[in-house]
Amino acid sequence: MSGTTVWGGDKTHGNAVAVCQGFEREENRANAALIASAPDLLEALRDMVDEVAAFAQHNDCPLPVMSKFYIAAKNAIAKAGG
């Protein structure tokens, strides 16, 4: 396959999870890097949402459910299937 391949695990024992094609080479690399970092980004976002909720509870603050950023984070997690 031509394009930039994103691997889950290593190339020997992993699986190709995406092939970025049809763009300029640099854009393929950028797309591949974003796809490869997605699990770490999702984990960090989950941790951030949990920390915000724990902070609000610990400090007797209302959970910022109306904050557009908190809502956006929750929606992104849900969209990712988590």
C-alpha cells in the first residue's frame, strides 16, 4: 500500500490501523501522527474530565456541567466510544 501506515503495536507484531493516502506526503504524516496519538489523547481527556469532577466535588463546587469546554470534552469522549 502506498501512503503513510499507522501501526498498532510494532510493525512486526502489530496491526495496521490506518493508511493515510491521497494528500501531500507531509499531510499524510501529520494525519498518521494524529491517529497514532489518539489513544493517549483520549486517556488524557478522560483523566482531565475525572479530575475536574473530583475537584468540584472536593471543593463543594457545582460541577461545571454548563461549561462549553467540559461539555465538549464529554462529547468527544462519547464520540470516541468511551
